[in-house]
Amino acid sequence: MTEEIRRAVIKAISEKFGLPVYGQGVPQGGKRPCFTVEITGLKQKRLLGRRATRKVNIDIRYFCGEAKAVSAEGLAAAEGLYEALCIIGTDEKFAASGMKHEKTADGVKVTAEYEYHIIFDEEDTGLMERLEYNGKEAVGYETEGDIQQGTAE
């Protein structure tokens, strides 16, 4: 699911801006202006039963084309990213539960957080075996049709 969210982020950025979007970093000789998308964190919180919630943090960096226009160009890119990343995905939609941006030396960095729920597969556990204590079966278990009675001593 995390990889699906990352791909949806890349697709949304590519459709909105039409600029190159790289995975981890700008490769040597990469064209600027461009974007990079990186998963920076994943948290899981256990809920009741077999359910859990996961939060994935994704950093999107925009690298400006010209050093002179970093502030204006970076702010415009950040505003566009807020619009493009609010709701992502085609088959399954994901809404950002939080977004923020900060200015960098060569552009802007936007952090988006997406939250989703999962259900774990149920484990097939065998039946409990009889409890033995000091070589004897514990009191309260059926033995050949009779239930053993315990005595307090």
C-alpha cells in the first residue's frame, strides 16, 4: 500500500506540472526544474483485534531551474503541490492528513502525510492442549466423560 501511495504521488505531480519526477534524488545530469519523491517515515499503531493504522510521510522536493527565482518559483511550486497532493490516486483514493512546506536553498520541500488502515490475516492456531501440573492434569478438565473436581487443601 505504501508503494501504491508513492506511485500516486509521483503521478499527481507529473500530471500537474509536466516536469521530471525522480525517485530518491536528482541523478547526475538530471534536468532542472524537477521534483524528487522520497518516503521518509512509516508509523504503525495497533487498533482493536486484527486492525492497525499506518501513517506514511513523503518528502517532495522541488529544485528550481534558476537560482535567481528560488523564492517566487518555490512558493508557486508549493501551492501547486498542495492542490495536486490533497487527494491522490485513481482506483483507490488517498487524502493527505497533513501537509507542510519549507524553503530550501535550491527550492522548496513539501512533506505530505497519508494515513490508511489495514487488517492483518488471522493466524490459524491449534487447539489448546491439556495443562499438566506436577505430572497430573489440571483440575476442571474432562477425563473419559467425567469432569475432575478440585479440592481445596
